[in-house]
Amino acid sequence: MNALPFAFAYPAILGALAALPVIWWLLRLTPPRPKSEVFPPLRILATVLKREETPAQSPWWLTLLRMLLAAAVILAIADPVFNPRTSSLASGGPLVLFVDNSWATAPDWERRVKTADALIDDAEAAGTPVAIAFTADPTNDAVPGTAAAARDKLRAAEPKPLVPDRQRAFEALRAALNGVHPGTLAFLTDGAASRDNDATVRQLSDLQPAQLRLVEGDAAETIAITSANNAADSMTVTATRLNSGAAASLPLTAQDAQGRPIATGSVNFQPGQAVATGAIAAPFEMRNDFARLSIDNHATAGAVHLLDDGFKRRRVVLLSGEAGDTFQPLLSPLYYIQRALQPYADLIEPNTPDLATSIPDLLSQNPSVIVMADIGRLPQDTYEPLQRWIANGGTLIRFAGPRLAAAPADDPLVPVTLRQGERALGGALSWAEPQPLAEFPNFGPFAGMPKPTDVTIKRQVLAEPTPDLAERTWASLADGTPLVTTKPISAGRIVLFHVSAEATWSDLPISGNFVEMLRRLVQLSRSGGVTSETGGAATAEALPPFRLLTALGALTTETGTARPLIPNAKVTPVAGFDNPPGLYGSEEGFTALNVLQKDAELKPLDTSGVTAVREGLIGGETWSAKPALFLIAFLLLLADSLIVMFMSGAFSRLRPAARTAALVAVALSAALLLLPDRSRADDSKPGDDQIFQRLDNTHLAYVVTGEQDVDNISERGLEGLTEFLTFRTTLEPAPPVGLDLTKDELAFYPIIYWPVTATAPMPSAAAINRIDAYMRSGGTVLFDTRDQFSALDTGGGPASANGERLQQILANLDIPPLEPVPTDHVLTKSFYLLSSFPGRYAGSPLWIEARQDNHAANPKSTGSADGVSPILITGNDFAGAWAVDQSGMPMLPTVPPDEMQREYAYRSGVNIMMYMLTGNYKTDQVHIPALLERLGQ
């Protein structure tokens, strides 16, 4: 790199600056101002003959202006170039690029590519081979090759949502070099250690390169969320940062499953602090809707923390067969349960000991779990509502005790048939010794937990042997007798601990395993799950990848080579090449896998004891100042000419009015020339008048693609739909608006029509991010491939060119699952009654967000904001059917030619607009008779 921020392409020209003193002497003189004389001519002739003209000396400021003009011309010819690059590669071996492409490199990945590309250009100019290895790729072909091959690898690489595996990449690099010492070894690092005692820099130094260079980005952007805990009154979030210098306050946003921000908070770092904890305060019900947490203005996978049902805080009802003893709380059946569940759930206790009254009241509060400690008999009227609650997804957890041991054997709320009485172990009348626990089976919620070594069972209730008893047993004693049994009932389940909830029957309630066991059981209370029911036992199974996280922190359906996740492994799952971070399971239930493990800390890369050259990424493009200098020289020449004309009296011959007009014209021309571009009218940031105009009127908006024909059809199509809405409905939209996704404010428009065209430039990442934020905030985008194919209904065949472009756009958006519009959807009846949604074509369905429960009985369960889908996709070319010319005549024919199809296309547009503006209210309207009947009762 050059030591100066600029260099001259032709430095020899600068020698002309030495002539400036001579130019100063020459330019000091100026012709004398002409003198006006009064007729007669003889007097003028006499004056000419008698007097000799002598030149006058020019003012110093005019001479200085001319000197600046000459200097500007000389400097322009010398061609100063800013951000110059000079080759600084060491000779003696190949150029080796060791590149981090982890999640932390996503914000400045383009600059990293430019930096590596510049080094490859230097190697190509010097004829040096190039080897390149990426630390977040599972395999690397790091054999030194041509610069063109290295450049192709660089173009194909992209940041991955993973912690770099530098050891694997180093081994591949060392094997590829095969003892050859590199000339220059450039380590383009994210600056963070990938593990404890990360010795990557020392290992690279051991390759004995002639020059070792560490190229780092902005460490202030490397910030990640490591854990989240749904506490009693708030969601606590732990974050870590790489640059722990100054104090910082980072805003946090919690989003629901539809991507809508529903709560905010912050995490505050003190100076020198690398790990900090913040909080997001929100009500219990709102916190249960959190699906992801993110740090604002940090679009990386590390700055996003995915949540699954395991983070939801359950409402748990506690019931006991006896009243709590205030003076002896350790003997209370609920004492240990309360302390085990209090950090993870909201606990509710009855207001009255009358279970016949309290149980229906507690069920009305929609609890997830009910815990019964030693309750043998329940009031008869409570069995039916309890069984109905369990069948709807509730979890009943029961603990044994004297009352349950004496209860009838036909209790429907017990998972297995129990023998009456209890089994005593280690008592004075028993030959058996207290029993320890056996290993937990590899199925059920306790799979993967270590066997408790400090727990012994002294008393228990026994289950009658049945063929399926082993499948229903989640924990057992060393002699094989069941300790925890279960029974599924429709969507819910019953779980029984064959010991009491206090420490009289066993040591289990006073052990740490008791807390973990209850926590896992409470998590099973979610609707749906990541377990399968086989013979009544929850069997661990491999979870397929459902949604994966990109390096920029967006969820995508592209699963690539990701393998299924084993949730019940004995070790905590870690994100890696086989299991990238994301959601694993299905729409009905999934497990979240995040980039960093709990309590991880970002630490700087260890470079101690290694001599390396530190440098930053390329900051900007190389550019020449020659045009700007020539422009300055021209302006100085123009100013000099005007001054000379003024001094020579050229303006004095003009009339006063003409002189004033000339001066004003010159001043305005100079002002326009000197006026910077950014101070001219800028439509990208609307003023107050434009904002009020957008808010006071409803506008249909379309995406400007840059193709004149497509944009003209979009504009005329929305103009035609605007006229149709004005004539047929009470909605009177204002003229349609074309949008530049990178500049214009999108929040003013309820829906944006996007004509997809493969020949237009691919939208930038910034534009995609703005569209993604617009959809998360409640806006809707209507994608139209305009070719009868929507890229979702190709029937397994190849997609069209526009369909492929749509897939590329959707791959970068966090979109929900999609389905064709169901026959009972509100879109079919929001204004007109429709069975299809044709446009210029009629062959493509209209795709919308799929219903979450996949039940037609609940049509309000679809959509994000008030039941409105954030995305619509079609291939029927709506704008082509709506487009009209200035006289109101259709511009394009329908295919096949049918004016009724055009009429239905307009009606489709009306239904879509009403759906956007009114949500799902029509869904309720069709049920008015039933609602009135209920109100009458």
C-alpha cells in the first residue's frame, strides 16, 4: 500500500510548478483601460501622437487567481490519484489467502472480497500462483493455482452463519502447500478467536511465509447474542462484543413468528466490558409470542437469537391434597415443586381448597400444566373438564403419596394401573434396600440426562405389569420398577411420579435432577412438539431442517446440505457444517439452534509472539482528481475573463438595466455551476408536504424496475385499477406512485406491486432488506412474474426466467409458508365473490401466507397484520390486464381474448385492495347469524 492517500500518475509534470514565479512576473501586467474622449477626431489624434502607452500593473489578487489557474492545470496534467495501490507482495513463493467467511464477516463482506481481489491482481501482475482457503467451508482446495482460478473461488464464496473452523482450513492449506513456503500469506480475519487457545496465527507463522499480513475489518460491528431467558417479569438477554473499549447501549427488538416487532429493550456495555445482560420488559402473554431477538442495526446471524417453544413461559397450576404447613414448609407437598418451577413458569394456586370450585376456575385461565401433589380422589364433576382439557393439549403431572396409594385403581387420570398400597424399601419390615435410579432411556424428555448418583428411593407406588409398561416408562429404578410413567391422551398427556413431591419418600425432590426433570416436562406442554408418539412413548427422532439462518440474520427455506438434528443427544447441539443455525423440525413444532452457545464470549484473536503486518480492508475505489482540477481551472479562467472584461470597461458601454441583467445572469450561472448535486431537489427524501399528501390519500405503488416498457405497463395498470376502484367502490385512490426500493419511503403504501423481470438488474441487498422490513411492519408485496408461472406452481418442471428471478429474490426474504388462496379465504369475498384471480392470463394461482393450523375451520388463523398476508405471488400479469391508455382503452389483450376475464381481473384487484385495507373483518361478517344467536342466548 502507498504511504500517502494519493499518488500522481505523471509526477514529472510537477516540475512545471517551478515556473510559477516566472508566470507571476508575466501575469502582473494587464492592458490599460481604454479612455473615453469627446469628439473632435483631431483632439484624439493629437493625444495619440503626443502620449506613449505604458502598461499598468495588475492587482495582486488577480495575479494570485491566475497563479492558481496555472497550478490547477499543472496538477491536473500530473493526474493525482486517490486511494492508490502499489503491489507489496513478497517474492519467493505463492500468494496464500486465508479467508474468514464466518457470520462476523457478513457486514463488510464486499470490502473483504475487494481486498482479496486486489491482492490477486498484484499476484497476477507478478506471475505468482495463488492459494486460497475459507475457514467456514467444510472442504478447501488450497493447491496454488492461477490467479483466474483463485478469483473464481473468491467470487463463488459467501459468508456462512457459522463460527470459523480454522483448524480444518489450516490442515487443508498445509497439505496443499506440501512444504512450499508462501511468499505473502494474508489472513483476512474477522478478528475473533474461534475457540479457546486459538493458535491460528502461530500456525500460519509456522508455514514460514516471507510476509505475514493480518487484514481485519471493523471489530465494533462484531456483536452477538449468546442466550435468552424468559424470566418472571422480563426476557433477559445476554450479549457479547469483540470491541470492549467504550461504553455502548445496544437496542434490542423482539419479533413474533410473523416477523413483526412487538417489544423492545436494550443491553448496556460498560467500558472494558465484553459481556453484558439486558432485558426486554413485556407481559407474560406477549413474551410467549417472541420468536426471535435481534440487535438493531447489526444484520448478522450472531446478532439474531432464535427462540422455540422451549423459551415460552408456561402457566402452571399447583394443586395439593393437603394444605401447606406454614410452620414446616419443607414438609409441604408443593414446597419443592414451587422452587423448581418458579424460574421457568408462572405458578397459580387455587383461591379455595374446594377443588370442585377451584378446578373449573383454574381451567378457565388456560394453563399449560396442572401439577397434582398426592391427590387421590377428585370431585366427580371435575373429571370430565380435566379430561377435556388434557385432550386439547394440557399436561397433567401427578405425584404419588399416601392418598394416591389408597385411591381406586380405576382412576382415569392415572397413566398406568396402580397396585393399591405402597412399596417400602429399606424400612424395618422390608428386606429390600433403598434403590438408586437406572439410566434414563434413550426416548422421552429425560434422554441425555446423566443418571443421578445421589438419589435413592425409599418408598413408591407400583404399577401393574402390562405389555406396554416399558414403552410408557420414562424413568425407572435400578431394579426395573417404574419411577415416571406417561400416557398420551389426544393432544395432551398424563405423567405420574411414583414417589411423593416432598423428601419423605425419596431424595429426588432435593436434588438438582428434580428441577431439570420438571423443566423438561413443562416444556412438553407446547402444542405440537418435536417428538413422535410411538406406543405412547415420546421417542427422540432426527429433526429435519425447517428454516435456516443466513449470515445476514434472515431465515430461509433453502436447507442445502444441512442434516437432521438429533435433539436428545447427550451433548448440547452445536451449530456446524452439518447442522447450520436455524429451526429444525416442522411447522407444528421445532427446535432452535443458534450460532453461539450459551455463555460464549467473543475474544480477540491471539497474535502474541508473532511478527505480522496489520492492515485494514480496502476503504474505497481508486479515483482520479484530474476532472475536478480541470473543472476548477475552467472556472478560474471564466472568472479571470469576466474580471478583465469588467476592468476593460466592456460592461460600462451597456445601459444600466442591461448591465444589471448581465451581472445577475453571470451570478446565477456561476451559482448553478458551483451548486453541489446533493443540494438539488431530492425526491428520495419526501418533504412534509409530500408526506402529508401520501398520508391523506391512498396510493397504489409499484416497483420501478428500470425497464421502460415494464414500468409503463405497471403505471398504466395501477392507473386503470385506480379508476375502477373510484367508479365501483367508495375508495378513491390518488394517482399511482413508482418506487425506488433503495430510496423511497415504503411505509406510506398498503401494498406494493412488483413486476418481476429477469432482464432487470437484481435488487441490491439494501433494497431487499427494506422490503423485508416493510413486510415485517405490516406491508404487503404482490409479486407478479407475468408469465403464467409463479415459480411455485411449475409442477416440478424448470421455472421460467422470471420465476428463477423471483426465487432469487425470495431466497433473501424471511417469508412465511405459502399456499394457494383457499376457497373460503377472505380474499374470495372481501368485495366481490370470486373463485379465481385471473389477470391477463388465468393459469396461475394466487399464493398467500399459509394458515398456521392448516384447518379451514379457522380462516382467521392466516396472515400477519389483522389476518393480512405479507406476500402475494401470481404469474397472471395483473397490471397487463388493468392497463389502460389515456383514453381509457385497454392497452393489452387478455389471453385468451375475453373481456369477462378482464372484468374479473379488475374485481381481483378490488378484492386485493379491500383485503389490504380492511383485513379479515369479512370473515366475521359471514358468521353474524351464529354470533347473534349466541348473543341472544
